[in-house]
Amino acid sequence: MKTISKGKLKANMLKIFREIEQTGEELIVTDHNKAVLIIQPIVKKKSVQEVFGDVQGKLIYLEDINTPTEDEWGEK
């Protein structure tokens, strides 16, 4: 992860913010070589349709999906 001092951030803030927006990378801000802030872009969350849309209607359940899974965890 990239780091930048507060002074360099202040002098180049708009340029740095545009770069973060374009690349999606996080940036650590330092003060006297100590990390004090993280700047990160806001990422839009994907909808359920976007994540699972390609498998919708294609899954086959071999048993009731509500069946307890205690055996799998070694509990009785």
C-alpha cells in the first residue's frame, strides 16, 4: 500500500484524490513517519443479481437446505 506524508498530501490533494478514484487503491497518510490515516475510495456494493445472476435457476439441491448441519461440526 502506498504512503504519503501530510505535507505532500496537502500540496497535491486534488491530484492524489483523482488518482485514488481512478485506481481504487488505498493510501496511508503519515505524520512524522507514523501512519495516521487511510484514504480509500467508496466502492459500490454489487447487488445479489450481479453476484449470483449467472447461476440463478441452475443449482440443484440434493437435500433439504434447512436440514441441520450438526454432523458436519461434530456436535450432537
